[in-house]
Amino acid sequence: MNRRNFLKMTAISGAVLAVSPKLLPNTEAKAEPKKIPYEKVLNEITGGKTPQDSADVKLIAPAIAENGAVVPVKVEVARPIEEVKAIHILAKKNFNPRSVSVYLSPQNGKPYFSTRIRLAKTMDVVALVELSNGEFIKAEKPVKVTIGGCG
Amino acid sequence: MPKTALIKVRPRRYKKGQLVRIDSVIMHPMNTGLQKNKKTGKIIPADYINDIEVFYDGEKITTIKPTQSVSANPYISFYLKADKEAPLKIVWKDITGDTTEKVIKIKPKG
């Protein structure tokens, strides 16, 4: 490498270094709280296992909910109570997709739970059932929402 | 400050060992922490129930973990095997540290 080439190279690399920080996108964190993705919540509950669709899980929710602030949801599992450990109700596109988790015991006598949840917009509601042998089964149902209920 | 709560047993008359449904409602705003006050423009601070525990004869039988995505004045309903005469206690806890307790008696007849 002779002197002329060396000077050229340094000039080019210097110019690139001076410009590059301005080209980088603005990576500053926003002040607003972040929405939790559905896949992350599902992974947190199941620990990486894939839940199977099952006809044993009966999810009763209205097909069209006029008001998203109050959507009645009912979950029934056609299995003996000893086999059911927990019932989770998830709403896929909510700010926090995990709506409610219920941990049952044999004293309950029947795997059943009913509550009222909020839905931000039209989305699928998922009933995820944790069995005592570590497996997961689920049922999904789309619910249409005319007025959102999550602020 | 404790909130007003209500527990009901369905059906009203039941025999020993029968499955009964327990319905309960608590008056609670369940603020998500995302809504804004329309007049002042400030965010209403989050205040929701995140832990409900059910005790039957002093034994914890059910734990329920709601989040912000549950409606205001949360209604919960589950089944109970009424095989002994004992008190049923439900304890609601919210993220601000409020605790509400309500006790009813389970009295099977016959």
C-alpha cells in the first residue's frame, strides 16, 4: 500500500464513521406501557408445550357482544375433577391477554368456572385447561365486539 | 377500605354431598391503568383485584387470579361439594393492598 491509497482509505472510513450514528434508527424506549403478546403469555403458562384442541372443553360465550366491557364467559370441562388442575381464560388481542386463572381442587366437585371479562375489540377467546398429568387442552371461540371495553 | 361483597348458594336447599354452585359479586371499579379521566386528562391509576382465595372449613380449595381484563364488579361462579357443615370464606385482595372478606355458612339439610 502506498501513501496515496492509505490517505484515501482513511478519509473514506472517517467519513462513514461520522455519518453512521445519524443513520441508526431512534431506539429510545417509549414511556407508554407495552402490550403483552399472546404467544408470550401462552408460553408462560404451558412452559413451551403445545395445547391440543379438544371437544371436552366447552367454552360458552356470546357470538356477538354489544358491549366489550362486560362479556359473560363460561367454561365447562367434560373430565373428572381429579384430572383438572387449572382453567385459564385468555383473550388474544387484549392489552393483557391473560384474563383469569383458576386453580381448582377435588373439593370443587366439578370443573366449571364462569365470570365476566373485558374485550378491547373483536377477537378470539381461548379456554386453556391444565390437566394433572401436565398436558394442556383448549377451546377457542371468536367473539364480535361493537364497543371496546379496555379504555 | 373493604368493599361490598355478596355470596349466594344455588340451589337454596341442598342435601349432604350434593354439588352446589357458589355465585359471588364484589363491588370494585377494576381500573386498568390505561384509561384517562375525561375532565382532567390524567390517567386513572391501576386498581384491580389480582387474588381471590376460597376457604371451606379452613382449607383453601380454590385460588383465582384475575387481571385487568376482568370486568368491573367481578362476578365469579364455581361449584362446591357440600359434604359437611362448615363456613365458606372468600377473600378478595387488590393491588393497592385492600382486603375484603366474606363468610357464609354451608348447611346441608338431610
